[in-house]
Amino acid sequence: MLLRFLRMKYQMACGTFCVFALMIAASAWSQNHPVIKRPFDLPPSADLSYLVKAKQGGFMLDGASSLKWQFADNKYSIKTETRAMILGKVHSATSEGSIDDYGLAPDIFHDKRIRRDATISTFDRNAGTVTFNTSKENYPLQGGEQDRTSIIWQLIAHARAVPKKFIAGSEWQYFVVGTSDADPWTFKVGKTEKIETPLGLLSAVRVSRVPNERGQQLEIWLAPMLDWYPVRMRQTEPDGDYIEQTLENVSKK
């Protein structure tokens, strides 16, 4: 049961942070997906650590995750790692690329889960396509495409740049590349809430991804007073199983 939990729940990125989604058939979006150019303001480079709590089939699981966000000289890097008690590292992901007129422009997305081979999604800027080492699918690069690890930081950059537009009820669309295909994501901004963390009580804007066809819910709480870093992330399944990450420490670089 424990291994089943890890296979089902620790699929970040999140970052990721363990950000997951239902994949839509590739052909439906391969030639036409949202291309939206918005102002962006990248947050300061930082190392972030999170406490992880999860529930699966009546089992409770504790763990920890880390994230290294860095950008300099028109390049960025995001590295995440999730560990569970007893089992050690159960998931890691890396997104690396440059910064262009749309914000983050991934070159490569590397994802490794426990007991599975690594997957690699390649954003070939010269060829203008996204390809996968586990799939024959490919997508044209039209501008603004993200992977499952970079998407959170692209969202943060937009929130920082136009906070007066990042208000309750507003929606933000992106095209997100996974491990073998890609699909459109929509985030809806909610109200500001108080979140209990090891760093104290923090005010954070709740952002939810519009549920996919499986009824999975993804919620992210961004703290404006803490450079809009994510202070909590939670994915909930229709049966009530969940995985939740709460910010424990931030070290700015």
C-alpha cells in the first residue's frame, strides 16, 4: 500500500513540488494552444524547504521536500526533491532554461520518480518543438509554454508584476508540458487567507487550478509579503486522499 501511495501521490513538480494533472489527448492541442504575453517579475533566488503530510487509503505519511530556485545572466534553474520517512528520496525534478519575452523559457524538464526510469521533456528552441523520451508526441513552441516545475514560478512572476490584476476571481491560462504530453491549465485566484507555518502565521493568496476531468484539486497559497513564494501547496483526490506541503524555511540567495 505504501509503494502504491508513492506511485500515485509523489508525481511532482511541482514542484513542483508534486504538481500533477490529467493529460488530454495530444492531438487536440498540438497545433493550437494559448499564447499569452504578460508582464513578469521574477522573485529573488532562494532555497525553500517544506514539510510534507499526506493521506492515502487510511495511511498517513510524513516527509520533507526542498526547492532550489535560481536565476542569473538570463538563465534560470529549478531543482526539487521529495523524501519520505524510511524510503528516502521518492521524487526529484529539474527545470532549466532561459528567460525570454514571455518569462521562463524551459529548455529541459527532467523528472525521476521512485522505481521508475527518468523522463526527459526537451524544448528544442532551434527546431521549435517540444519532444519526449517516453513518447512520440511533439508540440510546436509558440511562446510561453511551461513544464510542471516551471509553471508555479511563471505564475509567481506574473502575480508579482501585476498584483492589481491578480485578484480574486481572475483566471490565468497556461500551456503546460508534462512527462509525455501537454495540456492547457487554468488557475483561478481566490481570497487572501491566514496560513499557519513553522515561520509563523502568513497571509497568502489562494490560487486553485480549475479541476480536471478526474476531479483532482490543486491549491497553492502565495505570500505577497514573502516575495510571493508558495507557502503551502495541496493536491486532493476525489476520494479525500491528499498531499500537502507547508513552507518551513526560506534562504534567499
